[in-house]
Amino acid sequence: MSLIEKLTPEQEALIPVYREKWRAIAFSTERIDREKAAEALKVAYAAFGFEVPEIIFCDSPYAAFSKIFLDKIDHQNDQLRKKLEFSIISRLNKSFISRKKSFISSRIKQQKVFQPLPEPFVKQIDFFHELIESPIFQRITDMDVYASLFLELDSNRWDNGHRLFYRHLKPELLIKINKRLQNQYWRKLPSRIEKRLRASLKTRLEIDITDAYDKCWQPDGKATSGSIYDFYFKVLNFDYDLKKFQHYQSLIIKCGWTFAFEKLAIICDRPLHLRFDNENRLHAEGEPAIEFTDGYSLYSYHGVTLPEKYGKIHPQQWEAIWLLTEENAELRRVLIQGIGYARICQELQAIELDFWKEYTLLKIDNDVDEEPIYLLKMTCPSTEFIHVLRVPPNMNSAREAIRWVNWGIDPEEFAVQS
């Protein structure tokens, strides 16, 4: 088939149909059918030339990461302790104590004691790469049409929620890993050596966690490409390998996040709840934006990932004083947005710098933001409703602040124009 330069009106009319079809797939919160999910994965393994693995199920991606990494930590520590104790004792019988540190470092490298991904988690299968290399994708070469369809058929336009989820998940994994590494096995080693070993293993694990995330099958993230290929083949009538495209669709429709290794695969269930704002950004107030059946959750405010200490509290109960200790600039911005300048002024005791009629220029002296906070407080004469806007910190008077808010128009002139 020749390349497509422009869609017909009939083809364009079908775009919303395919967008909503795959959007529903991306946002599904139905429990996966484990039997159907396992069968879809087994068929995909066979279709791409891999032996059918053992399949296990987890309630969330966090549980899967824990099974791959955290469940191996204690065994790793025990093995490492035995190797190092033997090496230290043997070496100390022949050398000076001052050489112990460098010797242990060399023994670590020689023995390759750090193996965060033991069998059966040794080689991960990147199904998306396998699919790209397969014949079903070879005819999709008109990138202009592809880019245009991508924008129209973007069924997961939720501020890359799955990536926000990972940004939240990875730090928690590393915190738990660090706690596991501080168990009794390490305490028998000198403190400096213990810290170096723990730091080295943590670094290696972080690399492996990132790699596992990049290669895992994320149906919510693949639904957009699924809608495009579905449209290409069904509406634009491109030739394709029907069976392989069916495998591709089945992995998206029937499976949750999937970690596929050569000998073992982990299939995760879908979220129990997904919540968004009116711009399809992950968002919830006082409850998780993403919530799984095992209790693992992600809190988000208009697409910004929140720590639990903020996310589990409704913004109406957020306290302005938190701004004085929050170091993350993005989180400070979210807190300011959620609390509102009116309440911040009241709780942080804003200072009056100048006033003109019903307008007051305020300043908050506390170190709340990266630059001083200057606010224009406006009181409606009839309703006494107070509205507060932030203005640049170089404002010297209330009238100057009003001019800035009114795009350079003086308040007297603005009143005449109104």
C-alpha cells in the first residue's frame, strides 16, 4: 500500500472511536483474569521464540519489584558476610591490619559478590523491542501521519502517569533496600567497610531496578501505540501479521504490568482506583490517585507526585507552616496552590506594605519560597470576598501592583474603561 498523505473525512470520523476504545483499555481498573493473562503471555513467549516460563502474579508493580529485588537481599547478605569473613581472617593471618580495607575492596571485585539479580531473574525480555522488529511494524513508515495520529489517538493523556508512578516507587524501593542492608549480618564488619559495601550494593540495585522498569511491559503506556496500529491496520488497511498483532493486543488488554524474564515472568494486577482532574492528570485530594489491592498507593495533585504525608490529607487541612520546612520547590508550589494565598497570609502573618482603596500590598517575610512573596489582596466592597494574587517582588506600592495585574493600565483608568 502506498503512503498516506491525508485522511479522508470518513477515516477522520473514526479517530474518536479508536481513541475512546483504547483510552478505556489504558484506564481499566478491572481485575485481570489470571488464566487469560497467563495464556496471553505464554503465547507471546512462544510467538517470539522463547520458552514458556513459570508465571507468578502480584497485586501491584511494587510487590513485583520487591519479589525481584528485596526478597533476595537477606540471602545475599548472608553469602557476602561468609565470603568476607573468610577473606578477612585468612588475610589478617598474613598481613597488617592497615591493609585490611584495600584488601577487602579487591576481594569484593575479584569474587563478584554483588549479584542483585540471581537466577531466575537473569535476562529480561523486552517485548516492545521484539514487536518493533517483527513484520507487523514494517509498513508503518510515514512518520508525519504517525505523529498526527499519535496526537489524535493519545488514549493515555494523563501527564505520563505511569512515569510519575515510577518516580514515586523507586525512592521507596531504595529506602526499603537500605533498611534490609542494615541487618545483623553487616554489623559484624567494621563500620567504614559496612557503609562502603552497603553503598555499592545499593548503587548496583538502583541500576538493576531502572533497567527492570525500562524493559517491563506497561500496558497503560502501550495503549496509545496500540490505538495507532489498530487504526493503521483496520481503517487504513495496511498489511500486517495478524497473529503477531493479536499477541500484541492481548498483552495490553489481558495483562497488567509484566516483568518477563527467560525462566520466570511476573504479571501484576491493575490498579483498584485511578483518579484524575479535568485535564486527565493524576489527581486526588486526601486519597490516593493510584491505589492497588495490596494497599500500595500513589498520591498526586494535578499531576505532581506527593509524599504520603501531604497526599493523605485534604488540601483544606494543609498548613501554611509546612512551607517553612519543605525543601522541594515543586512541592512548595503545590502547597501554595492548594492552601491558597489568602490562608497563607493569615497563617504566616503577612506584613502590610501599602494600600489603596480596597487593595493592599502584602509581603511574607518567612523563607517560604525561592524569592520573597509579595501579594495583592483585593476586597470586594459589596460581598467582602477576599481575593489574593501573587505579584513580582519589585512592587513598591499597591497601585503599581494593580497596574501589573491589569496589564499596565492604571487603576483610575481601568475604572473608567470598565
